[in-house]
Amino acid sequence: MITKLTKDNFEAETKGGLKLVEFFATWCGYCKKQEAELEQMDKVWIGQVNADDENELAIEYGIAGFPTFLVMKDGKELTRFSGLRSKEELMNVLMKFV
């Protein structure tokens, strides 16, 4: 399940449970390829932040490249990583925190 995140709903959407958040840009080729992998993860909560539209959030979280992923639990960042990742790689990272 992919949820669009904005500065207005980011805190509320990420405050409970384990969350995978992707910061992306519409012009980013890797981000476009990443979308296909994310769509296959229908049993995982995924939040997406369009960094072009939500520049304040990107600055607040120090996002320097795309795609950048944050794994969050109960509103706290546990880890982050960047670059195109397979569904399996993303699931392996999430399983470390379950």
C-alpha cells in the first residue's frame, strides 16, 4: 500500500508501527524504475514523498539523492539508504526491524 506523504500528514502517517518511506523526484530515472518494485509490495506500508513538491521535508531529513529510503518505527528513523533496490532487498532491510 503506497501512501502519498506531505508536510501536512508525514508525522501522523509515520508515528505508529514500522514504515518504509521513499523520497523521490519525478525527473529521476531510478525512481521511475523503483516504482515497479514498490508496487509489488502490496502487503507493506510504504510512504512516498515527492521531494520536488515537498522540498521542506526533503531538507528537514537531509535528502541528498534519489531515491532515498527511511525505515521508521513509531516516528523515529532507524536507518536510511539510497539507490535503486529490489523488492527482496527492501524486504530484507524491513525484516531486520520486525
